[in-house]
Amino acid sequence: MFARSASTTHHTRTSLRLLVIGLSMVTAATFGPTAATAGGPGHSGDAPYRGKVISLMRHMTLEQKVGQLFVIEVAGRDADNVSDAAKTVNQRLYGVDTPAQAIAKYQPGGVIYYTTRQACSGCPSDDNIGDPAQVATLSNGLQTASLAQPAHIPLQVSVDQEGGALVARFLAPATQMPGNMALGAGRSAQDAYDSAKVIGEELKSVGVTQDYAPVSDVNINPNNPVIGIRSIGGDPDLVSHLASTQVKGYHAGGISAVAKHFPGHGDTGVDSHFGLPQVTHTLAQFHAIDLPPFEADIAAGVDTIMTAHVVFPAVDPSGAPATMSHKILTGVLRDELGFKGLIVTDALDMAGATSTYPPDVAPVQAILAGADQLLVPPQMDTAYAAVLDAVHSGVISKQRLDESVYRILLHKYQHGIFQHPFVDPAVAPTVMGAPDHLAAAQAITDRTTTLVKNDSGLLPLAAGPRQVLVAGWGVGTTQTIASALAARGATTQVLESGTTPSATAIDKAVAAAQGADLVVVSTNNAYAVDATTGQPTAAAAAQTRLVRALLATGKPVVVAAMRNPYDVASFPEAPTVVDTYGYTADQVESLVRVIFGEVNPTGLLPVSIPRADGAGELFPFGHGLRY
């Protein structure tokens, strides 16, 4: 039914000649004479591979071409032998048992790896990622399955590995870099480059060819529920500088980079995984805030740009989300910004896409808008058939299809995927989590921690015996803080109270504080407003009550904001506040190093902190104290 169909394999010699001529015209029209021969913005030049791509496309069926447009998820840790749980997922998604069978059925252009992503409520997870050798073996198996198909085209293998605590599919032993907002606080282009290069080298070692990073959104909304610390910060110049530097770092690490989420997801109050956000920027704001980072990424040679399921009425008054907007993807990204690389949609199973477009409409509209790759549609059979039918009927012209297929195949040649599709599973464990990578991560992280307040001069502490209560959010985080304090002579008690501390938990923390010399309390989004009511969320309000109750004991309190830096606005009376922008083990270690003065805090706020009542600014962009 799908890529194996031979319904379009018989061509006359005349039609073959016409196809070659048409593709030559497509490359000229798509890339332009300058870019086609010498490279251009967002494109490194197709001249060395044009002939190979056109030759390959001459022998591809329409079904095979349509397959190249899709990037699919697969369940299991091996291409051919998977658990019963993984078989259940693959059967539900594709009607097959194994990842290799899914590749054979659709001949997709790429796959994306996940750890615990569920394809449906109550379903087992995809669970692709174990140890480095296993992932490398999985990558090799998937490439073998793809190359065994009639077109012999290798896969693009992608993953979301942004760095930081929020979006990292590879955990230990992979090196955990501090993430975007921490890098924004550090202000170092070298650190941004090195962070991306390490991530790239480690992903390459396990057969991943592309990272869906860097996030290039400018986070100017403190209540953004989905971006936050995934963004470098709230200043377009800072985001532009460090995001484009990361693009170069990923390339140096041997993988391709994906700037996201075009045209900007930084000023939204709705998570596009669960709804369709609207950005109310004027055209002037759009060009001043949202576009500059993507322009910088393109100038740095970014290979791919991911779309956002967001509505920009000032750019496209139709109400179409950017993923399905011709005015945004073609009018702005292709024509205005001159981007020549791949455009990939954000996941099409997100509510930002599914809430407006049925599963047979979304993929067609995205291609018509200008997208090249369709990421994890919710119903693959439906999506594939819809795109194929649209090509057969002429809704999607064959030339439009060929434009995308050309870019996809060219990308694979340019990045050596055709030439070197396999990796060595024996080498992967020596690269992922290499000692020099781990040392670099800690050193970079040490340069990002921000001392926001030290009104009483409590910090730095002297090492030595003391009773310390560690309270607040995060089972692992509070334990790790306590262990680091104990290593410096403290006797600790941990009372973790979750994201929404109960009244009982708060009372217990207050009672325990009476016997402590010091309290360290961790928060996670203690400044968050419900988009519907305009009031603090239940979690934010409860965390604020905990902090204020601990302050009221009169004991010295260090507040550690472990995620978004805006938390201090909920308790501006707190005299000692430290921002970490994440809760990796290295970020917790850096927090404690700053508390004890082993590291002089050098991080600067990459965003401005508003007052909770909206009456101006509490702390400006660039604020940060040192010892």
C-alpha cells in the first residue's frame, strides 16, 4: 500500500528526461544561481551533490518520495528484537511489530528517538534510549533496514537534546550541559559553542545525525509554560549571538542543527502541546524580537528550522498556525529571510496542530505552507495516504514534492549520512560521558549560577559543622543539595514537599527549621500565573507560602530557584536568592559551590524580573551579584 507500491515506477524515456530538466529548474528556482553553486544563507551549496540527488530521484517512485517527507517515532531498543510492550506501541502506530518493519512499510526520511514518550494515554512508552552501545546498535539496525529498501536511502536520525534539565532525552552517562538560559546567564559564546560541540560529538557517536536544537525563542513572557529556561533569555541580541554560536558548535560536533520554534514561541501563555497559542506582537515587534535569532542562525549556516504551532495574526491574519501558514513559512522564512535549508514541523500530534486540523489535513497543509518534513503525525497511515492522494490529485504538485525531496536527500549527502551511515557501538561508550566532556560541563555550569540577592551578607558560608534543613521542591534535587552540603561538614535533614506543598508539609518544615542553623529551600516555578484566572497557580502559591513561612522563623534562609529565575518576584522580601536555571547534578553542585564561596558567582540575569503586581521591574536584565 505504501512505499513498496510500484504504481508509479514505469516511466518513458521522455518523461525521465523531462523529470531531470524539471529538477534542474527546481534546484535553480529553489536555491538560486548563487546559492546553487557557491552556497547561500542556510545552505552550504548543492553543486557537489546535485547530480547524485537528481539521479537518485529519477529512480524513486512517488510513494518513496512521499515517505521521505516523514520523520517517525518507533518503539523499542533494537531494530528487530523488541519487548512485548514495544510491539504493542508499534502495532498501534503502524500495524507492525518492530522498528525495522515500520521502516520497510513507509520508507521514511527519518526517525526521532524518545525515552518515555507515550503515543497515547496509558500506552507503553517508545523507550529507545538505554546505554550508548545499545543506541548505536539501534541506529545501525535502523540504517540497515532503510538501506535494504529499493531506494537504498539512509535515515536522518534526530533527537531533542537541548541541554539542561527540561528537554534531554539522553541522561547519564551522557554529559548534561546546563541548558540555554544558564548559557544566557553565563554570557560566554565560547561556552555556548563548547556545550553544543560536546552534545554533538556524543550524539554522533550513537548514530544520531541531527539535534532539534538550539531553541531560538526570545522568552519575554515570565508565564510562558513551555519555553522558559529552554530559551537563552529575553534579549534578542543575546539570543541571536548564543544561538547562532551553538549552531556552529553542533556542526563542529559532527551533526546538523535545528533552530526552533519559528517564527517564535517566546511570548506565549499557552503550551502548544496542549493548545494553540497566539502571539499578539505587532509587525514591528515581530521583526525586532522574534526574527533576529533565526536570521542569525541562518547566517551561521543552520541546516534546518522547526516550525511552531502558534498563531501570529500580524503576519498571517487567517489564524493559521505557523506550521500551516504559507505566509509565514514561504513568505517570511523562504522569501524574506532567504532560508534554503530544510523546514521541519514541530510534532504534528501536538494539540497546537490537532485541535484545528484533522490528521488527513494537517500534513497536506504543512507541505503546501512550505514545510519539507512532517514530524510524528498522530495517524501515520492517514497522513501518508493524504499526502500521496494530494500529489496524485495535483493539490500538491509533483514539482512541490520534488523540491522537498531534493532538499532532504541533499541534506543527507551534505552531512555524510549516505557516505557513513553506520557507527561503532564499541566506540560510543568512550565518547558519551567522556571525562573531558564531564569536566567541561561542570566548568561551564560554574560560570552560570546567578546570585540575585545577598542583602544580609549571609553568603558565602564558611565550611564546617552546622545543622541544615533542606526543604522545598524535588526529591532528587533536595537529596543532591543535602549530599553536597554534607560533603562540606553539614548535618542535614531533608523535607521535600513537591511542587505544591501542603499545609501539613509547610508546618513540618517550619518545625524542623527551629532546630536548624540554616535553611536551604528549593523552588520550581514559584512565579507562575494561571492563564485563565490571572492568579498564581496553586503550585506557585503553595511554594510561596512555604518560603514565607520559613523566612518567618527568623532562621537564615537561602532560596534556590531551580528553574525559571522569576520566582523571586513571589517573595521579594527574601534576603538571599540564588538562580540556577535548572537542576542537573552539575547545577546543584554549582549552587553549593556558590553558597560556600568556592565559586564566585558570575552569572547575570538573561531576562528582566517583573514585580508580581505588574508595577515595573524588580531586577533588570544583566543584574547579578558577586563576592
